[in-house]
Amino acid sequence: MITSLIITSIILIFLIFILSSKGLFDLITKKCDDFRDFIIKNNSFFTLFFMGLYFFEQALVVMVIYLFFNVTSTLQTFISIFALIVVTTATVEKFISSYKYQYLLIETRNITYENQMFLSDMKDLINENEKLRNNLKKKR
């Protein structure tokens, strides 16, 4: 009992020492950032992967119901089709929403850029207008 407490304390102190290292936190942060970027860049792959995973899970549920529960074949067919339709609908909706979000994000960036360009052009025109007014005042 005391030996396991001592070993646990030593392991805990060792883990605290390792985790308190700034370099280790920086490494973990960098790896997490890289993983997040990978997920963002491969969003379609992950959506399709999870769509397939959901399909497999539902097929597994249907198989378990068929093998281990005594239900009629009509009820089992209904449960199967319903489960697959619900999961497929949810994943397709997520897929479409994701692309809609990406499209709107790109459009927002484009509009923001265009607005900034128009604002810059407007400032240039205002400055040019002021110069022309000053020149007219000087000539009078």
C-alpha cells in the first residue's frame, strides 16, 4: 500500500516536471495547431469518412437487432431503412452546410476586400478633390 503510494507520488512528480517544461507545451501546441489545420484543409475527407462510419454503425445496429432480438423481418427492414435514412440525411445536411459556410466565408472575404478597395479609392478621390479646390481658391 505504502509502496504503491510512493510510486504513484514519484510518477506524479515526474509528470508535473515534464509537463511544466515550456518546450513540451510549445511542442504540444504546435502539434495541435498542425492537426487542426489538417482537419480544416481536409474537411471533405472527414465528412465522407464520418458518413461512412455512421453508415457502418447503423448497419451494425441492424445486424445486432437481427441476430440477438426476435423481431419480425418487416419490422427489422423498417428499422434498418429508417436508421440509414436518418443518418444519411444528417450527414448530407452537415456536408452541404459545411460547403455553404465555406462559400459564404470566401464571399465575405471578397466583399470585405472590395469594400476596402472602394474605401481607398474614395479617400484618394477626396484628397484629389481637396487639392483641386485648394488650387481653385488660389487661382481666384
